Amino acid sequence: MSKNTDLKTIQNMLFKEYQKNGYHKIWTNGFMNNNPHQNIFDIAELGLITTEVSEAIEEIRKPLTDISLVNLGFECADIIIRTINFMTRKGMNLDFFLNEKYKHNLLRGKLHDKQI
């Protein structure tokens, strides 16, 4: 992946690897069989994203002398990769949603109008 790779290319590259490794088949199994409980598969896959968040938190909880920014960076990358693959499987365009959310957030006040 070059530093100038656009989001659509990144999304496609990650999803091809996701498919190659069999994840797409696992998470779409319920849908492919007309399973009325497809949301269980979606919840399970989203749960893996929270697992990656937990692993990043564990990196931060280490004593300051043991915190590895490299390991933390890899955990954050895992969060992004799993999220992109989930979005792609669900037919969501990453570039569109990032841009729309960015525009929405521009309209929100400082700290989203929360008082701290």
C-alpha cells in the first residue's frame, strides 16, 4: 500500500484479503441461508471490533516503561481494518460515510456542545 492509496482502493484491498481468508463466507453464512437471525452474525463481527479496542486499551494500561506505540499502532490498525471489512460486507462506501460524517461534525460545536 503506497502512501497515496485512495480510500476506495484500500477498502477493496482489505476486503479481498478478508474474502481470501474465509471471513466473508463465515459472516454471510446466515444471510446466504436466509437465516432470520442474520443480525447475530453482524453483532458477532462487531464484537470482534470491540475486542480489538480492548487489546488497544490493554496496551495503554501497561506501565509507562512497557507501553509500546508499535503494538498500540497495530491494535488501532486492527480496529480500522475490521471496521472497513464489516462496512464493505454490508455494502457501505467508506469514502462516502467518512466524508458525510466529517461534514456533519463540522456543524457541531466545540466538544459537540458538551460542558466539561
